[in-house]
Amino acid sequence: MVFRQEVENGFTVTVPALPGCVSFGETLEEAEEMAKEAIELYLESLREHGEEVPR
């Protein structure tokens, strides 16, 4: 996960291993939790569509 502090407030999180997997949280802790959830949903979507899940 890559965390970027936003100018206004909060943190944007990207997951380079999962293109398009992006999340946001107002605190670092919230951003991390939101990113974990986004990763789970991303992987679930890949499985549902029969796509390869990265290791």
C-alpha cells in the first residue's frame, strides 16, 4: 500500500499490485482499514469474474 497525505485532509491509498485499487481515509488508521477492505473486495471481484488473482 502507498499512502499519500492530501492537502485538504486525509490520506489516499493505492495498491500498486492491484491496478485501480484505491481508497481513502481521514486518518492513517482509517485509510489502512479502508484499503484492506478495498483489497478484499477487489480480489473477490476478480474471483467472481474468473480472472487471475495476483499472489
